[in-house]
Amino acid sequence: MRTRVAIMAAGVAVCLLALLGVWFVAKQFGHQLRIPMASRTCTVQAEGRVVLGADQMANAATIAAIGVQRQMPERAVVVALATAYQESHLRNIAHGDRDSLGLFQQRPSQGWGTPEQIRDPRYAANKFYAALKKVRGWEKMRVTEAAQRVQRSAYPEAYQKWADESEVLTRALVGDASGAVACTVGPTPTMRGPAAATALVQNLALDWGLPGLTAPADLTDFTVPAPDSRDGWRYAHWLVSHADDHGVKRVRFGGLEWTAEHGTWDKVRNGDTPTQVLAEVFAAT
């Protein structure tokens, strides 16, 4: 009996030591640990592989689009994505450390804007790029050094660990790869029908700075002009990235078609228009 009690006591002691060890590691190195994702609905394949949740993918697509609209180099998009990866894991956080908010954990008290502005991914990305552009020589810096010049984080090396993922995302989202963003949409998208199509066209135009882009009469089936293949894949990947929050059902470009039903890009034999991206949203129920 005493032996059994001794064994149980030893087991409890081992468990307590293990818990203390986990607490110590989290306390000392928690800022360096990668957070597992609860939802993995989007896969990006562009000379590397990245898996993201639907909200993360949509935010990454907007960050990249704003960089292109501002005519920033691709390197700037990599830096911006790596920064948002580290600061928020590409999620639009409502409450962070002290008064930090949003994708880049920008602080109203530090002059980044109002809380409402900072929680707008488009505004937050614009503010980050504007600050990065003011950093002399940022183009020649390591990703983490350029990001740190803007963020002034307590962990200046933390951004570098997201450089590889950010380069994969950048290649896909700026149009350097074809059929590279594939997302699975559930049976109940956030929006459907005319409301979804109107919001989709409006946000596509705002993210990319597309003048004159308006929703067509048939709001569940529309086209986006694509002067060249790179522009086409930029818009196509953006549409798929925002499929969950805007109810996108189908996207077609460059001889490939993505559908929410399968969540993959497949070849199409006919009906493809090389100068247009075709898109369709779920019809209203």
C-alpha cells in the first residue's frame, strides 16, 4: 500500500514539474512560439506552402493589394505581411497589449489613428506602408530590421521568422503565380446574393484602386477587367481570399476555375476570357 501511495505521489510531483516547465517556457519564450491555427481553410502554393484561416487569408490579400496600389515594391509587401503575422497572426485584434489594436497592433496613443480607423485593415495597411516608406534604406534591410524600424517592438528579431511564409503569400497575392490561392467555403457564407456582390465589387475596387469598377446588373455573375495575366491573377486570388466573407462561389481566369464546392483550381476547356476575371457569388436564398 505504501509503495502504491509513493508511486502516486511521485507521479503527481512529475506532473507538477512538467506544468511548471511549460509555464516557464511560455513565460520566457512565448513571444517566439508559433500559434497553432484553429481553422485551416485556405492553402497558398507559390514556391512554398502556407495554410491560413479564412479571416487571415482575407486580411493578407488586403495588405498585399494596398501595397500594390501604393506602388510599393514586392519587398514592402513581404515586410508588411511578416509584421502582421508577428503582431496579430493576420487577425484583426480588438484588444492587444495596452491600447494596441488591429492587424499591426498600432496604438492610438502613439498617433496611428483612432481605434475605429486602426481596426480597418485597409487604413492600417496604408499607415504601415507610409511609415515604412519613410525609413531610409529599408529596401536593403532584413525583413525584421525594416519591420522593427516601423514597429519598435520589444522583440526586434521576431519578425524574421515569418519571412518565408510572407514571401510565399506575396508571390501569390501580387500575381506572380497562377492558381495559387485555394480556399474552402462552408455551406453558409457570411453574405449572399446582391448584397454580397455589391460589397465584393466595392471592396475589390477600394483595395486595388480600380476606378470605375461597378457592380453589373446581374449581381451574381460579373467580370473584372484584367489587362494582363499578372493583374488577372492578382484579382482572382483576391476574390478567392475573400470568398468566405463575401460569398464567392466561383472564380475563373487563365484557363483555370476555382469553385467553392471543391475548393480547388481545375482546368476549363472553354468559356475563358484572357482579359477578364469571371466571378460569381452565391445566390440569395
